[in-house]
Amino acid sequence: MAHTLARTVDIDDPRAVEVRRQILREKPFLRRIYQEWYQQLARTVPSGDGAVLEIGAGAGFLGEHLPGVIRSDVFNHAGVDIVLDGLMLPLAGGVLRGIVMVDVLHHIPQPRRFFTEAARCVRPGGVIAMVEPWVTAWSKLIYGKLHHEPFRPEAPNWEFQSTGPLSGANGALPWILFERDRAQFVREFPAWDIDKIEIGMPFRYLLSGGMSMRSLAPGWSFPLWRALECTLRPWTPRLGMFAVIVLKRSR
């Protein structure tokens, strides 16, 4: 079931970005998922002065939905404006009205450093808006048994050993931070209010095959699967695989 293109290059190789970009072009079902995520994230960013930074832009196309966004990554490639590390942002204090990320937080090995840096750079009223994996009864089965990334809801610490920008991960980290250890996060980072956690997408990303597997559903079926997931919304706390998470800079 592995996608033919995904086999051609190591996941941590900078050349993999172009491979993933081609996969996104060739998989309309997957592209529509990213369009939906980008639209949701763009709506959370406050208007006004100040730049918006995307961390881990990769092969994405957020700029089509959030004009003027500064695209960044940990290595240089055709889709970025600046190369930077989220643990040490080369920005002045209070210059951002938002940081936006898709599937990035769970790859950050030292989240405390990231949230400290983000609090320094995002002005009061600004946001960190992200899409991340989430822990539910269904997702534990899928991520734990069928996904290549580490997924450890039981991890005692927020930090983990990084083996590479994409291979190093704990897919359960967002849930650990904002659900299991929520009280600790609030205590350690009073500058960040947990404004929104919207759990969803129990089936569509799985059917899309993501960036590494062949698609299990044709592009034309996307609205049908979306409608099915809407009818299952009362059960998403047990079935959802992803969450849209918004943190607001309070002070």
C-alpha cells in the first residue's frame, strides 16, 4: 500500500519535500483535506498589523488561503521564505500576530523552549493555530499499529530524543500537553490560553493515504465522506484522529 513516490527518498531528506509536493498535486482527496485545514487555521488568525509565521511549511500551500504568510522550514527548499528553528526564532519580540503549523508540534523535541520563544514573538491577542494528531480510542489503534511515527500517550515527559526533523516525533504530544497534562501546561505557560480544541476527521485522512500510502478513496467521494463524518460528530471524542488547536496569547 506504500505510495510509489514515497519510497524514493528518506523521510528526513530535504529532497523529500518535492516528492510530497508532487504527491499533493496527484492526490485530490488529500489536497482537499489540506485545503480544509488551511481554511480553518486562516480563520483563527486575528486581523491587523504584524506578520504571520508558518513553521514547517514543507510541501504545503497555506499561502493560497493566508496571503502574506511567512513560510519557514528547518532546511532550505523552493517552498520557503526563511530557514529557521522553532526553538530559537530569529525575530524581535511581539512582531507576530500568529504562528500557524500543520503536523509540526509533535515533531518538536523540546516543546517548552518552543512555547517560550513563541510567547516572546507573538503579541498579546495573537495566536498559535495548529492541526495535530489527537489521542482517542480509534486513533490509538491507527497511530499505534499502522503509522510509522512514534505514538506514545504514556510518555512521562514532554521532551523526546530527536532522530530527524520528521522521523523524530511523539504523535501523542499535543494530547499530552493540552489534555492529559493540561493543568501543568496552564501553570507553566500562563501567557497562553487554550482557546479551542476541535477534534475531528476520523476517516478522511486515513482514506487519503496521507503522504506515504496510496489513496483508498477517489477525489470525487470527498464530500460524501465529509458528510458522513459530520453525522458522526457526537462520537468524535472517541473516533477523531486530528484536532484543530488554537492557543491565544493572553499577556
